[in-house]
Amino acid sequence: MGVLFNKYLKGDRVIWMLVIFLLMASLLLIYSSSSSLAFRYHGGNTSYYLAKQFVFLILGFVIIWMVHMVKYSVWFHLSTILLGISVPLLGITLLFGRNLNAASRWLEIPGLGVTIQTSDLAKIALIIYVAKVLSQKQNEINDFKQFFITLILPIALICMLILPANFSTAALLGLACWLLLLIGRVNLKYLLGITGLGMLLVGVFIIVALQLKTIGRAQTWVHRIENFISNDNPDGNYQLEQSKIAIATGGIVGKGPGRSTQRNFLPHPYSDFIYAIIVEEYGLIGGVLVLSFYLILLYRAALIVKKANRTFPAFLAIGLALLLTLQAFVNMAVAVGAIPVTGQPLPLVSMGGSSLMFSSFALGIILSVSRSQSKKELFDGEEPVESNS
């Protein structure tokens, strides 16, 4: 194992072990949770989704390995280009994307028959861009004009393009950027002021959308919140009720691998509610263990920041780790009934290609920063971290 890490898997070994474990867990969980889907669409062939997920996991691991071998400085220079590509892609998706539950989230790549969620690319591109600007503007970070033009406008633009089709993703990305700005020493008064203005604009947007009935998702958002707050509509809380049953029957040690019963009742046990299946089959122990893995990922990213002697890799690593960890927390919070249903997958675990590929891409960048630290790879164009930070 030591030879494998020394020769091929460079960077933070703990993160590598977390990645390997989560990918292996995904294979077991998808095989178990996709049985009802297999009977519905593939005549009971439960191996179909297992094989499909296995291919995705191999591709994801290859992406992590390839990206982690690239110098992090590459993303410093490509950040504006990636953000520039993301904006038209999000616009095209809104206008011509594939609809799912009244939301245009997917864009089909012509000639390949492959669909991607353009918001996944936009999330990573925005975090890289914010990390770059923060690293360049440390001496001007309290200039409100600079702060607003170079940071708030791009963040607002990306989030507003994502918002009509995917409120939860826009909110999650906005929160990750907010935390990154806070870590980047932006004046808290600026952040609170912009937050208040943003919440006001989102509220106006939802009210207008409901009145004009031009955006079908607005009604869905309201219904989900109403169902979450009220217990008078059992049909509206069906997913959450089934998830709670799965968690409650899991107990301390769980029913055992492949023995879930609620997978036959949960609408999306292989993606949105896969954490409920984890707790049902592996119990409270399994649920806490998976939760701890994402916390450890965030902690290891914080250690990378502590070791960094340049601001860009520090902001880049912690920003991407925050994005992945927050998404994981949202998925788990939905499963246990702490927040309304959002549709966020569990990174590296839930079934699906687009989310897995871009989560792998983000992890590859984090590992690239870690690898570069061990090799003392630095470059010009960013401010050094102050010694007392």
C-alpha cells in the first residue's frame, strides 16, 4: 500500500483513503438500492445498474488521478475561461435543456447522447474564480467597489442562472461562496449587507414567478416548504416519511447489506435518499461513519490551508471542500427530516454520472494542491499567506 501511495497516489493519503472507501461503498449501496428500478425498467436485471455505476466509479477515479497530477496553478490561469464557458452553458440549459420535473437542468452533448448538469461545472468554475480573485485582491479586499464588481457580480450571475431550475444548488453554491469570502477576510459588514439584499431579491423573484406562473419550479419550492412545516398533508410528506421509517428501523447496527425494505417505497433511494438506505442497512454506526468521512475531508482541507504559503491554493482547497461537504450535509439533512427535500445527491456515493464526475474533478484539484505542497510547487501572481494567519 505504501508503494502505491508513494508512486501513484500522491498528496494527502487520508483523502485518498476516504475517496476509495466512498467509491467502494457507492457500489454496494447502488446494487442494493436500485433493485426496484431494475425491476421497473430492466426486467429485474439488478446487475445492470451495478455495472453502470462501476463504469462511472472507474471514470471518477481516473479523473481524480489525472487532475491530481496537474499543477494547481493551471486552474489559476483557466479560472476566468471556465467561468466564461459556464455562463452561456447555463443560459443554453435554461432555454433548451432537457426538462425533469419542470426544471431544465440537463444539457445533452450533440452526437454523444450524453447529458450533463451544467450547474456542476459552474459550481467548480465559480469556486476556482473566487479563490483566484481573493488571492489577487488581498490588499484591496475591503474596497467595496472592487469587492462588488470582481466578486459579488459573478457570484450573483451564476447563482441567478442556476436558480430557476435548481434553487437548492444555487443556495448551496451561494453559501459556499459566502463562507469562502469570510475565510478570505472580506469585511463582515459587506457580507451581511449583500446577504440581506440577495435574500430580498430572491424573495421578489419567487413572488413574481408565482404570480406570473412562468416558472413551474417556484410552486414546487413553496409546496416543499409547506409540506415540511405542516403535517396535515401526509401525501406531500411521503418521501420524508419513508426515509424516517428506513432510519428508525436501521437501529444501531442496521439490517445488513442488501436487506433494505424501504428501497421499495422511497422514490429515489439510490440518489436523493441514499443516506436513509445507509442508515437502514448499516445502522447508526454506518450513518455516523459516513458523516465523519465528510467532516474529515473538510478537516484535511483545513490542514492543507494551514500548511499553504500562498493564498490561492489555500482558498482553492477549502472552497472546493466546503462545496462537497455542504452538499453532503444537505443530502443527509433531507434524509433525516431536518430540511425540506432538495434533490442534492451524496457526493461520490449517489448514483449518477454528472455529479460523480464533477465531484471527482473537485477532489482531484484538492489532492493536486496537497501534492504540490509536498513538492513545494509555487508560482507568481498571488499574494503569500501572512505568517500570523
